[in-house]
Amino acid sequence: MEIYTITSAHEKWERTAAFAEKCSWSAGKNLAKLMRKDFFKVWERVFAAFEDDEPVGFCTLTEKDELLPKYPYTPLIGFVFVDEAHRGKRISEKMIGAALEYAKTIGYDKVYIMSGEKGLYEKYGFSYMGDFESIYGGKDQLFVISL
């Protein structure tokens, strides 16, 4: 299994977008649209997990993800998804690890993630900060990890 750190110039960009568009999670379609519009800032990245040269998961590292702009926290990991047939192989942990390493190389000392999942990101070393408003309305939990 390989984790790729990709931009729109990467050979696996379109295959990752197509996988996101067709995945079982409705947010995947939104990610695919963002990828095809090249919506990402120069430093932002998509992380794609491939097994036997087929996409099996993705996540992003972006300035805000679903966090409202009024909050000072950045960067955020978002769009964490692993295909159901490939769960249990620590793929999300590996993608998050790649995102954290990349964030460190571009000068960040903390990374954030918003989620409705309880107990998931704490096992990766994230700490709960509180409930924060999201761009979708309502609130989600915000977690932080120091690099």
C-alpha cells in the first residue's frame, strides 16, 4: 500500500477524484468537485491511499476544511475516508500520519481536525478542544495535535 501526497499536477489526481466521486460517503462527491475545480491553495494537499494501484482512501490538509473562517485554527485534516473493503488496515492512520508529516515540513507545529466521531482521533494522539461551529451549520468537535 502506498500513500501519495498529491496536487492537481499528480498522475493520480483524476483517479482519486473519480474514486471520491463514486465512494459510499456523500462528502466524497464534494471533494471530487473541489479537486476538479482545482479549488486548493498552493500548499494544500490531498493524500490518497492506493493498494495494488487502485485508490482505497483519501484525506486532505487544507486551511479550514469545515471550520468557520472566524476561528484562528489552521491547518485542518478533512475528508478522511477509507473504502469499506479496506477498513481495519490502519489506512486512515497512515494517511493522517502523512498529512502530519507534510504539515511539519511546511512549518506548522499543530494540526486540527473536526469530526462527529467520538474516540477515533484521540487514538491517533489528537486532543479534544471543544465543539465549534462548522460551515454546514451546527457544531462539530474540534481536535488538535502538536507536531
